[in-house]
Amino acid sequence: MKLIKAFLTYVTLSFVLGSAVYAQGFYNRNAWKKHRHELNIGLGVSNFLGEVGGRDRVGSNFIWDLEFSKTNFAAQFNYQYYLGQKLALRTSFTYGKVIGDDALTAEIFRHNRNLSFQSTILEAGIGFEYQFLKEKIGNNYNLKSSTGKKLGAKSLSIGMYVTAGVAGFYYNPKAVAPDGSLVALRPLRTEGQGLPNGADEYGKFSVAIPVGFGVRKSLNRTIGLKFELTHRFTFTDYIDDASTSYYDPSVLATEVGGLSPYFSNPQLGELWDLTTAPGQQRGDPTDRDGYMFFMASLYIKLETKQKFYGRHKVRRVKASF
């Protein structure tokens, strides 16, 4: 009789403990749901890719035309909501400044053109982040093996991800006047915007497609670092106020006045065989402007307190012998 009771007790305890182990394994597979919300605060740099400025050659596109000396400060705030272990929906707010200056390039035609600009970029976007290489976070209790090696030592491994989305941004190109003042270029209609046979007018807001790549490195279960490089493909060619062709300065003097004729064509006149006359190329309307950010961010995972993540209640079984 005692043997039967001992057997029944063993079966009962095995069932209870097995259920607890199963529940714990289920928790592990769904632990990411406990930290679905993530905040990112980043500081970094911004740069510009367009007609104005660039490297010492003609026809360079994308990063091959990047002028590193005009790199500027940038800042970003992100909120992410994890749809799965590797996929997150993210919203972002970004500040940056972009600058271009023909005086810095040794390419003779752009240098003689002598255009320059600067603009603040204020951007709000939404997109996705996909971690194709998930970072390891490690164990909860800092456990060590019998040899003294820390279990979960791979918890600080690096994760990698890609990101893409859509964003709206504000820009307002300005340039330094001969007297040293900063002048907004859009009201000056430097390419005859809105005037007869001139270019189309442009606004202060446009749309961009951010595409990027990044790495993540956890510091503990809720805090870590991110390093991200993203490029913005935009739908405007006027971030630098240069896109089409030169406009008649006499018409600009009459219709717009002020510094409009000067900023439309501030050429240096260094090339005797080159004249920048009305109708000649000033920019390239087939190649839209772009800008990029490199950010170093601190991310913080917020814990979701739900009943699902509470302690599993295990019914106690009293054994009697």
C-alpha cells in the first residue's frame, strides 16, 4: 500500500513540475512581448548630396560626391513597437543641418558657379526595423558554470538590422549675402520660379524615403547602444535651391529685385571661355537631392506589466505517506 502511495505521489509531483517547466519554456519563447516598447535617443551627424558643393569631379552620385568637411550636428528620437521578435514599427523625429558650397570643390565648373546654401532639416517619419541578426541578451541571473565561466557570456553579441520607411521634412535653403547676412533663397526665385518660362515654384515641405543599416549591442536586458547610417531619397531637387537653368537677371531685377540677380548667378568669372548665361545649365533636374544621418543612440526597453507575465500559480499538492 505504501508503495502505491509513493508511486502516485511521484506521478503527481512529476506532472506538477513538468507543467511548471513547460510554462517556463513558454515564457521564454514569448519573453520579447514583455519589452515591446522601446525608446531611442540619438546624437550624430548629417550631410548632403545634391548639385551644390561635392567632391572634386563631375558626374559623381550618391556617397561618391560627399563633402565630409560639411558634416554637421544631428539629433534623433525614436519610439519602436515590436510586432515580432525581429520586426518593429518605429516612428522618428530628427533634426539636422545640411550645407553645400561650390567654393570647396576643385572641379572647375562647379567652383566657378560659386553657389552655396545651408538649411535646417526637421523630419518626422514612420517605418520598419528588421533585425536579420538578433542580438543575444543572456540569462536573467548571471549564472556561472562549474568552471566559473559565465553562462550567457554571448549576451553582449552584436545584432544587425535594416530599416526603411517614409518621412515628411521641412527645409528652407539660405545663403550668406555679401554683407554677411543670411538670406532665404526661396523668395528670391533664383531660377525664375513662377515667372514666365521659369522653373516651377517649390515649397518648404517634401517627402523622403529613409533607407538604412544599423548594429545593436545590448548592455543589459533593457538598455543598449545602436549605431545607424541612413540615407534619404527625397522627392525634391530644391534643398540647395539649384535644379534647372539660369534665368534672365534683368527680369529678376524687375520682378523680384533685391539680391535675386546676385544669388541667381554669383559666378566668379574665372573661366574666360565659360559664361553662365540665361538658359544654360545651373543644376540637374533629373537627379533629386538627398541627405544622410549617422546616429549613435541609447535604447531603453520599457517593461509591459501584463497578467500574462505574472508568476505562474502552481497548485500545491500535499503528499501523505
